[in-house]
Amino acid sequence: MTPQPNPQVGAAVKAADRAHVFHSWSAQELIDPLAVAGAEGSYFWDYEGNRYLDFTSGLVYTNIGYQHPKVVAAIQEQAATMTTFAPAFAVEARSEAARLIAERTPGDLDKIFFTNGGADAVEHATRMARLHTGRPKVLAAYRSYHGGTQQAINLTGDPRRWASDTGTAGVVHFWAPYLYRSRFYAETEQQECERALQHLEDTIVFEGPGTVAAIILETVPGTAGIMIPPPGYLAGVRALCDEYGIVFVLDEVMAGFGRTGEWFAADLFDVAPDLMTFAKGVNSGYVPLGGVAISGEIAETFAKRPYPGGLTYSGHPLACAAAVATINVMAEEGVVEHAANLGAQVIEPGLRAIAERHPSVGEVRGVGMFWALELVKDRETREPLVPYNATGEANAPMAAFGAAAKKHGLWPFINMNRTHVVPPCNVTETEAKEGLAALDAALSVADEHVR
């Protein structure tokens, strides 16, 4: 679709936003939200007629792009049939969505508890784990993000937690593997894996194994930097959980539904958790939906004992109809396989070639449609391009890079010293190459700050 400029409408939208909308994660008077006029496929556009290739997939959720006609039609059909119904009843869209998800989850995660999004999925997963084990503590990694609600934000391991950290949430943080900035002085992936697992076991032992209900990990950490776990790490965590009677929770809110070139990232590592959270890509974000996939053992805990939790909109028919259509579209159109192939054949070689040309790129890492570039001032010392959690003038180099990307028609996903390359999983080869070319051009701005 060719965007038609309409600056007057755009100005009205912007004025109403600034007068009345309270934005998340923002100092309200310091932001300047773009007024978006429309979106289709891998692109969106503003009221000035500027079109952007979306390499953020919204917030890493439009896995099949914007306005897929089959999903739009499914939402319309469901709205005409049954717009909403309470969660205590069996509803076709809800039942079918649960069946399709359970068919694709690893192991015996055959029961699905629906939530409204990823954060409340994490809330309920940790609650289930505590009730199942009778233990109070949950272990979570630094360099992680699990959501913005009370328990989820306390589990989060990045600075977004700090302002809301109560210190009484029963959360203990530990270091997960990240060889590029190893906390274990490792020089190889094998060393990083072994030392990270030893650190985790030490943490369990010193916290008291009988007090630890769960370990939660993003299978592939998302906004923390897309650090692919080294071979053997997740299997090692699974073994530790089995040894100490701990529930293993994988957070697949961002990594699930094709993002890594598999239905779930757990399939890359041949590991099955006891609980798995999902959201975002389950219906490409068209209607809010999340959930917890539950193993047989944990489901049995609540077979004759009521689970003390629920949501008014659990398994909302519109959201579930969108999920059914999205999963079917992904299967029919080979979206998961496409993400794997395009990632390996176009995105990865393209990003590695870009890294060769730009001294500001310290590392390239990722899989499927899930990539990150680590930006540095010095490749030898690995000094970050900007300080950790930088804001204002200290963050100017990253801000300038982001502005340059937008100038070249690419909307980037930037977090701290990283730019993420996370286009829709069905992005075309032509669109992927267009995005890489824009990224290549924008990185010249970051190169100006290299020592």
C-alpha cells in the first residue's frame, strides 16, 4: 500500500496523544511518539507519507507481519459469531487454540492456561511452581526481562527492575552464560557452559535447595541481547532442576512461535521444561494473548485441588481466534522454516559482512529472525559504545545511530549497546536485504565514535 500524506490528521492524533496518553517506560515530557497512520506486512508509515521497514516486529511480536488477511478475517468472523465469553466455559476458539499450541510444545506440556500477555503468564507460572513445590524462592538470571507486573519485574535482571525491586519478592538472581562478556573468565563456549552451570549449582546450594521452587530462564534472552546459550547449558539446567526437585520454567514470550526458526526455541536445544510461558507471536500481537503450557506432573497437582488464580479475559475468543488463524497461517505458509532458512542464508551472512566493514560492531549473534549486533568503542577491549544503562548525552552515539537508521527508512530496535535485527518471520528476501543495506548505512554514524 502506498501511504497518502495527511499531516492535519497526524497533528490531531499527536496532540491527543500528548494530552492524554501515559506512555510506558518513559519520562512523559521527554518523548516524541511517532503518529502512525497504517501498517501492512513488514512496513508501517506515518501521516507525512514516510514509510519504514519494521525491523522491530512491533515489540518482537508481529511474527507474520501486520494485517495478514487470514488473521484479520478470522477476528472479524469470531466477532460476528461470539465476541466474548467467560473463561469457565468451553468455547471453540479457546479449545482449538489450546490444542494447536499443545501440539507444538516440547515434552508433555499439554495443558494450556491462557493469560492476557507475557508478564501475567510469568506471574502464573511462578505461582504454579511455588504451589507445586511448597517452596518460596525463584531463581532468575541477570541480563533478562520477564515483564512489567510485580513478580515479573522482580524476576527481570536488567535496570528496568531497579525502581520496583521490593527486595521481598523471593527472587534470587544469578549469572547466565554470555561468553562475549563472561563473568566466569571463560575463553571457550565449553568453559562458559561448565562454569555457568557450576555457578548456578553453587547458588542453589547456598540458597538452600529445599527453598527453591523454580528456575526461570528466557530460552534465548531477548531484549537483554539475544545471547544464544552454549551447547549443553539448558540441558545442564534441566539436570540440576531434576536433581534438586526444582521446577524448570522457560520463558518463550519473545523466542516462541517461529522467531528462532523453530516453533519454540527449546526445540533448538532438545530440552523440555516443566512450565513454559508464551505470548507475542502466538497470534502476531493482533489481540492480546499469552499463556502457560503446563506439564502433566504440575497439572496433576491441581487435578483435585483448585488452582487459586484466573483472569476475566483468560482465553478471550477474539484473541484465541487470532491465535488459531496465526498458527494455521504459519503452518500453511511455511513461516517457521522460512525464518530458519532466511536467517541462515541471508540475515547471518549479511550481518557478518556488515561487521567486517564496521569497527563499531563488536559481535554478531543470533538465529532465525532473532539477531543482535553488539556495538563497541573498541573491539580489542570490548568497551561498550555507551555506558551501561546510559541516558541523555551519555547515550548520544546510540541515539544518533537510531536516527540515521530511520533516515534510511529502517525502524530499529535499540537497547543499551545493541541493535536487534528482529523483522517479521515471513519477511521477504528482498525486504531483508533492504533492511540490511539501511543498517549498513546507519552504522557509519556509530563508527564515528570508535577509538
